[in-house]
Amino acid sequence: MARPSRLSEEDYQRLAAFRLSLREFLARTEANARSVGLTPQQHQALLSIKGGYPGRQTISISELADHLLIKNHSAVELVSRLVKADLVTRAPSSDDRRTVCVTVTARGEALLAELSKASLEELATSGEAMRRLVDELERSWPDAGRAD
């Protein structure tokens, strides 16, 4: 199917509605993080360490920086705050002593589990509306995101 040459009013409305849904989801998850004493970035860091690299419970600080789209020195500072709060531990890698690896502590796991349950409940509520909007956008722009 050929790509439309112009965006329709409905396309703009769907994009706006989808962006609003995403922002609402993020706002609620950020509020949940704050309610347990974490910043949204700390919550995202814990989630990235725990689930960002399947099959691994430990990641390097540079992998964390990549996952959070931040500079390495910012990830170092973030990890220092998480260590101080007893949410993660850091240690030199057994493979390369120059690499510092980060692991979530039991306390961090408990907070992350609480926040993740709330996030999944939120997705169960808002996810269907987001899927519907994505489906409508894909029908309107079937080749979007594909290389020409």
C-alpha cells in the first residue's frame, strides 16, 4: 500500500492521543517512584539493571549509561546515589577489572517489585487504548518505520 502524501487530521489526533497516553503512563510511574522515595531516574536505573539485559543480573556502568541515554559520568553519579541508598552494589568485573559492574540489592529488588507491579497494572489499564491507537496509525501509515 502506498504511503499517503499528507497527514490527515485524524493522523494528528491519533499521534496526539498516543503521546498523551505515553505521558500519562510516565507521569503515573514517576509519581509511584517518588512515593517510595526514588527519583524517576533511579527507578529506571533499577529496572535497567534488573531487566535491561536478559539473562544477566549485573551490568556495567557504561551499559547502564547507554540504557538510560545518559553520559558515563552521570551514570557513575547515579550509581553512587543508589549505593548510598543501599539499592545497588558495585564491584569490579571478574572479567575485566577496569569495568565496574552494578547489581540490585535485596532492598532495591523489593522497591522495584512494588513499582513494577504498579506499572504492569497501569499498562493493563492504559495498554489497550495505546494498542488501538498504534493499530489505527499503522492502518493509516502502513509503511511507517520501514526503510524505503
